Amino acid sequence: MIRLALKTRPDLPLEADTIRPDYFAQKTEAEIAKLPVLHGNQFCALGDFFNVRGGASDQLVLEGDLAQVKRIGTGMEYGQITIHGNAGMHLGAGMRAGEIVVFGDAGDWAGAEMCGGKIHIHGNAGHGLGGAYRGSRHGMNRGMILVEGNAGNETGSLMRRGLVAVRGDVGEFAGAFVIAGTLIVFGSLGRRAGAGMKRGTIVAYQQPELLPTFTFDCVYQPLYLRLILQTLQLEGFSIEEEWRTGAYRRYSGDLNALGKGEIFVYDQH
Amino acid sequence: MQIEAAICAFCGCLCDDIVLTIESDRIVQAKNACALGKAWYTAHSRPPDLPAARVDGKSVEVEEAIEAAAILLTKARYPILYGLSSTSCEAQRHAVALAEALGGCIDCCTSVCHGPSGMAVQGFGEPTCTLGEVKNRADLVIYWGSNPAESHPRHMSRYAVTSKGRLTPNGRKNRTVVLVDVRSTPSSRFADLLLTVRPGIDFEILWALRALVLGRKVEPAGLAETGITLAQLTHLAELMKNCRYGVLFAGQGLTQSAGNQMNLSAAILLVRDLNQFTKFAIIPMRGHGNVTGVDQVLTWQTGYPFGVNFSRGYPRFNPGEFTMVDVLRRKEADAVLSVASDPAASLPAEAVQRLTEVPLIAIDTHESETTRLARVSFMASTVGIRASGTAYRMDNVPLFLKQALTSIYPSDEEILGRLLERVRELKA
């Protein structure tokens, strides 16, 4: 295991895309401390900001308030990062495999355009969670994101595949322009959810305000949702029994796009 | 002395039919200009009464101020350049080079006005046209979230409503004008159809309009909060589909209300859909004289229209991360250069707070909140009055602005050019 403890809080944005378990796996403690990080517009050594303990491992533990530290674990291909504190922007963006666990909040664009692996955020997430960068054709494409707190606007926008589950509330335009994939929101689902969605599934447990281009289909018990909820339970989400066995109102849309997307709203009655 | 066909660079209309009368190096009359244009010419033709450069409030030689500014900027590790909407493309080009040399961020007023339009265009393209086409062809004009009578007073008479063109020989009689806004404004009286909508629900309306245009089902319940009925929207959708040449002018009511870039995305998608039935175009109602130009120059030089970062030596774009308000609000910027803009008076208080904490350098044509707050400030000559340069009209047509009066101040282009030269020397 490698431990990185923040010793100097950066006063400018610190871009630390070298903090990746797959980069650390073959390196010694001294080599890791020399890896470059971008502080403002100057490259510094990782060791200038972090006390590094251990080497040659793909299990990373980060300690401290890393809200100013951007790009942790971006593009990582294997290994595990555990963060005891907050994480900055672009956490695990574009990651391909492996796992990131944050015992704190994550900044905007966490898991943006990821194509595999798992991110578990125990606090709140920012905007663009699992979403797409401006001008991109798609957001996350495979993988799983779990958030115990709330998430911001455009959660899972332009998602291609994968699963995003948020225990708290999400902001506006959740699942906007989704191509496929699943977004489950246990708190309140913000306005304009699923705007422009082609396919894919959004599951809500409180009645959201739906766009005029979503139509009510039926009330039924989607079988596959039980499997997804069971997966979430195994991941530590508390799932009530009636969510598994209960009925859901199905709305289809967005009729302005392909119209094959679906929004399930849990039917309490 | 008279100057014919001068160009007023106050707003994005860039009216090029102004006749200036000049007496003893002052503009005494600006014929054809609107009230805003006249005020602009009057204010900027006053004799200069401030020192050309100040450092810590003391008057100094321009060269000394350049040196002070260059040192402050090169010491910074996350500087941001901002503004540039009321200056020439030549000056903007130097600003981009300066941001690159400094390894900092560069952002323009676009990020607090029509930045969402830029983001929407990146996602969905821009089915647009020039104002000349509007004048000659458009028979349906829609202003959405805009009050041109007060913000762009000659927009309707020169280009969009009463102007007579080749296929619109009777001007106003050949056109149907629709206004969508949250309240009645001085522009309302020019409208044939006025839709008063509730604030913050433009996305729902545009989205429902798309569905109606495409002949899809619309759930009336989804319109309950919008303030307008399905019948009203159906009427508008029919107007749009049956016109010969329609234009949607998108104002800041769309870009700066809930939904932001998604509102513009919806508007662009609506216009795209309408082109299955007729010819339709969208033009953002750009505010400042050359704010369109700064998007053009930044895109030409970096590939992105605003919110660009050079920390890694190459341009990166991410609105929300590298944009002025966000960089200041998160207390990331450690030096700010403001050009032809007044961020201290126009940005949110949280962002302005950061301006008071870091070295601030201001270049402007007049005294402002920002120049008063700045550690180093320069007075520059106004482009279009006391300096020449290129500007882009709101429809992306470039026009060359000629100097009308002499100036004791250097131009933005000259100041930024010298600053760039000095920064490059210090960095070397």
C-alpha cells in the first residue's frame, strides 16, 4: 500500500494526473515523490505537496483536503485509490478500470467520460458527474458511479453506457441527451431530467416535473430493476424491500429524440 | 470636417452609416446614431483628462507602467486575462499571445453573456445567416429574451423589422414579428405576437415547440408552469413552419436564465428542425461592440471561443473551470489583467472580492471601478473614435473601424503589444 498525506495545501489549482495506481505500481517511494504535478503553470514534484510512504503497489491511500487537487486517477487502468478527504475536479475522469473511493466530497466532472471501473463518493458530487465535456459526443461509457450525497447539474449527461446511482438529490438536466445507460436517483430528481434522451433509463423515487415530451405508458414491475437494486445493495446502498417488489410508473421519451428512453417513477400506491 | 460612413462600435449592431461632424478635435454630431451611439461618441470624444498610466495611483510614464505590469504578470502562476469585448481584433490577438506567453487563462465577456451560446454551438452547430440576409429575405422575425428597442435601438430599423430589402420591399408590412419575453418591454409595441412567459421556463417552451414543429405529441401538463397554452404554442409553431425565411434572435434572457446553454441548445435544435420545412436561422443578440470579434480571434488562435487555459503550454477549454467568475470565486487567480472591460462593477461580489486581493492591471478607455481598483492602470484610445481596428458585427461580419480623432493615449493594441514584448523578454 502507498500512502500520500497532503503536507502543503496548494494555494493554486494542482493538476495531479500522475496520481494513478497503475503509474505507481512499478515505482519506488523516491520515484513516486519525483513524479511531476502542475501547480498553477509550473511543474513541481509530487513530494513537494505530499508525504509519500511506500512504493510498488497499486493500492493508494490519500489523506487530506484535496479539493484543490484536480485530475486524481484520470485515465487509470487498474488499482484502487482511497481518499480520506475531499477530491478536486475531474476525479477519475476517463478512467478505464479500477476503483476510487472518496470519504468526502468530489468536485465537478467526477467520472466524466469514464469507460470502466467504479467510483464511490461518500459525500456530495459536483456538476457533470459521469457526464461529457463540452463538445464531446458522449459522456461515461461503461463503469459505475455511486454517490451517497447529492449531485449537481447535468449528472450523466450524454451517457453512453454504465450505471450512476445517487442517494440524495440531483440538479437540473440529469441524464440530458443520454444515449444509453442507467441513472438512479433516490432523492429528488431535478427539472428537465432526460431532456433529449435517445435510449437509457432514469429511475426516480420522488415524482419529478417531467418535460412535455415524455408520455405516460403504464404501471408495471420492471424485473431487471430488481437486479440493479440488488447490485446496489451489495455495494452498500440500503435498498428498501418494497422498491424491489413495488410497481413503477413508466414514462417514455424524449419524443424530440429517438423516444426509446424511459423514466421510471416509483409508485408508492 | 465630416466623416461619412463611420462605424459606431458601441453595440453588436456596428451601424456603418454614421455621419460624424468634427470640430476642433471633438465630435459635435453623430448623425444617424441612436441614443446609445450618440452618448458613446460624446463620452469618448471628451478631451483626455487622466494620466496615460498609473502605478499605485501615481502618474507614471507608460514605459514604467508596462515594466510594472510585466513583472506582476510574470510572477503570477495562475494569471487570468479578461474582457476584450470593446477593443479591436488586433488587440485581442496580442492578448491571446500574452496569455500563452504567461501560461495563464484567457476569458472574455462572452463567458458572462453569450458563453452558453458558444457551448450550444459546439454541441449542435449554428444554423445562422447574416443581418443582410435578414434585411433582404426574412418575413418572420422572433426576438426571444431580448429587448432590442433598448439594448440595440437600430436593430429593428436597420436589419430586422422595418428595413426594406430585395424580397421585403414593403419593410414592416412584409414581416411578422414575434416577441417572447417575461414582461412587457418597449420592444413589445413592435410585435405582432407577444408571448409573455414565466421566468426560467424557456427550455420547456422551446422543447414543446420542437415537438409541435415535428408533429410529435406534447403533454399539456408539462406546459402548466410556463404561462402559455398549447394553443398559443401551436399557433407559433405553424407561423414558424409556414414562413418563407425565419430568424430567431436569441437574447440574454435565454443564455442567462435557468438552463443556460441548454436553452440555446434547444433553440438551435428547433431552428435545425425548422429547416426541414422552410429556411430558418438563429443569431445571438451580442451586446458589446466587438464581443463577437473576441470569440472569433480566440477560436482562430486557440480553437475555443472563451474560457481558455494555457497552464500546460497548449490551449484547453472548459467553461466552469477556466472562466473568469469561477477562477475568481474559487480564489485561484493570482493576478488579473482586465482589458476594455469593467469586471469590478459587473461581476458577482464573491468574484470582485478576489480582484481586491490580487495584483490587478487594467487597460481601459475611461476611469472605471476596475481602473480605480487596479495597481497598474493604463488609459487607452477608443477603437472607432481615437484608434483604428477590426471589429465583428453580431452576425460575424468583420468591419474596419477608422480613427476619427487624434489621441494622446496609446491604443489597446499598442499597450498589449509592448506588454507582450516585455513579458517575453522577462520569461526568456
